[in-house]
Amino acid sequence: MKKILLIVVACFSLTVNAQQDDQYITDAKNLVKIVSESAFTPMIDQFASMVSADKKEALIADVKATFPELYAKMAEIYMEEFSHSEIKELLAFYATPIGKKLADKTGELSQKGMIAGQSWGMKLQGIIQKYQ
């Protein structure tokens, strides 16, 4: 009887842990989607500008079809760095008005940041050349 009880408890425990792991993965994927989606918009727009107008919609659909696989891989990376509790906190932040604004502006901020970084890099080249 004790063996049966232990087996039942073990199975229940594995089921609960699997459900928690599934929720962790789901939450991590949701966070990645929130953080990444607007950052990918400028890149998708750039790709779309390289094809004829009649093919843009199909290209965008094909590119977006690759997102779930990318999000899954990125979720694994996030899960290496953040606990499930921390991911839940981040999701709560991104559900706030300022969090939504930050997520919406990520692509624009990334583009502007790259331009600023390129300008800074050019300035650094001049400084480095002084020391060579």
C-alpha cells in the first residue's frame, strides 16, 4: 500500500512540476515576444523594401512565421538568466502603461541607439589613432 501511495505522490509531483515548467516556458516566450516584436519591425520593413510591392505581404508573413522558433530559442536564454518569478515580474511591468510604451518604442530606440553608437564609434577611432 505504501508503494502505491509513493507512486501516486511521485506521479502527482512530476505532473505539477511539468505544468510549472510549461508555464515557465510559456511566460518566457511571452516576455520575449513583448520585448522583441517591435524591435523586429524596422528589420522586417527593411527586408520588405527589398522586394516588389506585390510580394511584400507574403515576405512579411513568411518572416513572421519564423518568430515562434526564434522566441522558443530566446526563451531558453531568458530562462538561463531569469527565474520564473523574475519573468513574472517583468511580464507584470510590461503590462503597465510605461512597460507597454517601452515595448512599443524598443524598435525605434534600437534604431536611434545604433545611429548614436556608430557616431560614437567613429569618434573613438580618432581617439584610438592618437595612441597608435
